[in-house]
Amino acid sequence: MDFAKTIPVIWESLPFILGGITWTLSLVFGAMLLGLCLGIPLAVGQVYGTRTVRGCIGIYVWLFRGIPILVQLYLFYFGILAYLSQVPSLAGLGLDSAFLAALLVLGLTSAAYQSQIFRGSIQALPEGQLKAAQALGMTESQAVRSIILPQALRLSIPGWSNEYSILLKDSALAFAIGVMEIMSRTRTVAALTHEPLPFALVAGVLFYLLTHMGIRALKTLERKVRIPGYARQGSMS
Amino acid sequence: MTTPQPILRVEGIHKTLGDQLVLNDVSLTVNRGEVKILIGPSGSGKSTLLQCLNFLHHPDQGRIWLDGREFKATSRRELCAFRQQVGMIFQDFNLFDHLTALGNVQIALIKVKGMAKAKATHRAKEELARVGLADKMDLYPAQLSGGQKQRVSMARALAMDPKVLLLDEPTSALDPELIGEVLAVIRFLASAGMTMIMATHQIAFSATMAHEFLFMEKGRIVERGSPVHLLAPGATSRTMAFCAKINELSGDLGMAERRCASSSSALADKPQGGHGTT
Ligand SMILES: Nc1ncnc2c1ncn2[C@@H]1O[C@H](COP(=O)(O)OP(=O)(O)OP(=O)(O)O)[C@@H](O)[C@H]1O
Ligand SMILES: [Mg+2]
């Protein structure tokens, strides 16, 4: 491979590849957010819910953790969403979008994983926290909202930054249904230039940088919301 | 003296935990301004009883009256209203770790009583000042000593204006030098007429203010009476024997009898309101 020749090609295609960052980040942030909004109620339901509720949530988690992302992408894009977009009353909503399919798959999967992070944090809190809240006359839902979750979510940040880095890399699979994110674009350029290796490296570097920056940001968040007086948690890089 | 006015009355409480009958037909009444002390060996059901009294455990059987009204835990709303009136102090404080001392006292005023924030802050500061922590209100639980934490938890309970305060071994988790500051608050509350039921091993201390001792064993109240009677020199009560054993364990072998006796003689001039109830 002739590096001297490839560098200008990479340079030329860089704006196109970097344009994928917007798509990658929209996917990842969107999915993190969807996962957060669904993951919290799922976790609360799994800890405090009735047997039926716990059972249903268990099945949800089991399904989304069990089916490979790639399979889900096909199922959603070519299956569920393609079908729904044929329904006359739903036509025009743009349900046949690959981005929407990827967002849903990553978000729903992340919800399953995030719910387990939050569940672990909730269960790590001393039982007395809920008891004390109830003894003051709080309902269970008041106690969960103002006592349990504020503490559990803080504890979840390290697990959450793990989830971010996994989600970021899973988002690369969205190339399979044609979402124009980083991976998709590097593959396009690689195919045109018949130079797969340098472009794989470019993609690798971009994902590495995004992972690193995200983890750094969450580390800062963790420090910002740390409860004063607690010993510093062992830091991870 | 006015006629005794029952604040909290329970009858025939049974509670099974796991496959063990932890409370077996427990009945008691506490009148306004009275202090009742629960003593007894570990595992006798003191904590379970206290938690049944504000429905942190739902009794399997038995009836409860608060301030003359029978309470039936039929709706969640009623349950919460009931618990507001029955304050609870835990052995290990259970302060909300993510809130400052002020936040701990304030939060239920805002969320449960629906008080405006400014008013709740004002009230919370008053309560913290009452337990001597006006200067610590911005500290988090992890920045407080055990004694300070327990005093915050008392301020938190008192801010709700409970009709009766339940205390579950409030000083057991404390280093010896920190016990005094918590006992001082309890003594102050008793003198201010707070109705209390307290499980404790601080027998000498509680003898000076208790109207009645309730000795629990295997889920039953097996002995009850005024400290003067139970701890009279030469008394053969279970309470006396237990008191001697505690002192023995804490190392005062020969002192045991004398300690128990002196705690009762300290009572000689104290009016005995609660003796003989129920
Ligand atoms: N959740 C539970 N499940 C099963 N058994 C329990 C549970 N909680 C308590 N017990 C049992 O109930 C009995 C009474 O416990 P409780 O905590 O009320 O005793 P206690 O008098 O407060 O003891 P201590 O002085 O050690 O605090 C004990 O034998 C204990 O093992
Ligand atoms: Mg106990």
C-alpha cells in the first residue's frame, strides 16, 4: 500500500466522512435519551412493581438483550416499520426511515441495558432510605422520585459511561440499513478507492475520539454531582 | 393530674416474618405526654413492634387507634396521613444521603405537607436550632458525626409535628462519647411533653424519665411496670436481671446491681403517672 498516494485521498474525502459524525452522534444521543427515559421506569418497575409488572419487564429486557442489533435493525427496518408505513393512516409520517429504525433499535436495546444499571443502583441503596421516606408520610412514588432516584442515578454514572461507549460502537451497525453515519461513509469511500485499510483506520480513530470525549464528559458530570463528604470513588480512565 | 388521654393504642398485634412469629399478641397504650421504654434481648421483636406501630410492617392481626380513632390501612392516602403523625427514629439514622441537613428536614414538609419552600426552610431551621445544629444545616450526612446525624433525624421527624415519636435504639450505633448529646435531646423532648415509645439498652437513663418499662421476650410483652417498681433494690423482676446482665456485659461486673439500684433511687421523687396502665 502506498501511503503517499492515499493521504491526499483521505484528505479529500475527510469532509464527507466527518459529515457522518452528526449522524452518529444524533443516533447515539437520541438512543441514550430514549434508553434513559424508558430505562428508569423499567428499573423502578422491576424493583417495586407487582409480579406481573416484573415479569413483563423481565421479558422485555431478555428480548432486547438477546437479539443481535443487526437482526433487530433488519426486523425493524424491513419488517415492522416497512409494514407500518403501508398503513394508510400512518403514511406520510416517514416511518420507513432507516435513521428512525436505527434510533428505535439502539434506544430500545439501550433501555434494556440501562434499566439493569439503574436497577443495580437502586438495589445498592440501603433499605432504610425508603423506610425513612415512608415513615415521614411519603408515598412510594414520592419516595422513589425524591429520595431513591436522585441517589441511584448518581451511582449509575460509571455504568452509564460504559453504556455510552458500547452504544457508540453499536451505532456503527446502522450502516447495514444505509444510515449515513461514520462507518457507512468510510465504507463508501473505501469501496470507491479500493483502499479499505486506511479508511478503516480513519473510522477507528474517529470512534476512539468520540468514545474518549464522551467518557471524559461523563466523568466531569460524575464529579459535579458527587455528594460532598463521600470518599472519592476510585477513578477509572 | 388530668385523666390520661390515649394517643396510641394497639391491641392483639401479631406479625409473622418468614416462618417465625415475631410478634405474638402485643397490646399497649401510650397516653399523651408519656414515655414508654421497650427493653428485651436481641431478636425479641422490639424493632418489629415499632415498625408495626407506623405500618412500615403491616401487622397480620390486631387493631390500632391513634388519638381515639381506629386506623385501618384501607387506602394509601390514609396510610400516609397516619405515618405523618407517628414519627420514627432509626438506629442507623437513615438520613437522606444526597440532601444537606436542612434538605433532610425540609423535604417532607414540601413534598408531603405541601408547604411553600420558604416556609419549609424557616421551619426546618427552627427544628435544627432546637437540636443544636443551626450551624450545621448546610452539611451533608457524610460530613456529620453520628450524634449529629441522629439529631438531624430527630429534627426531621419533629418537623412533621407527630403525635407520638417512636425511637428504635437511637443511641446504639453511636460511639460512647456521642451518646450524651442525643440523650439530651430525648430528655428535653420528654420534659416538653412529647409522647414517646423508645426501644433502648440505656436503662439507667430511661429509668429517669420513663412512665413504664415494657420487657419483651420472644414477641410478647412479658413484664410491664414503672421503673421504680421493676428496679427497686432487691427486686426480682426480669427487667432487673436484664439490666444486671447488660451492665455485666459492658464490664461493670460488681457494679451491676448497684447501678440498677441507683437508677431506681434516682426516681424516688419522680411522680409516677403511667404505672399500672393496660
Ligand atoms: N425481614 C425479616 N424476615 C424474617 N425474619 C425477620 C425479619 N426481620 C426480623 N426478623 C426476625 O424477627 C425477630 C425480631 O427481630 P427484631 O429486629 O424486631 O428484634 P429486636 O428486638 O429489635 O432485636 P435487636 O435488639 O437486635 O434490635 C428476629 O428473630 C429476627 O431474626
Ligand atoms: Mg432492633
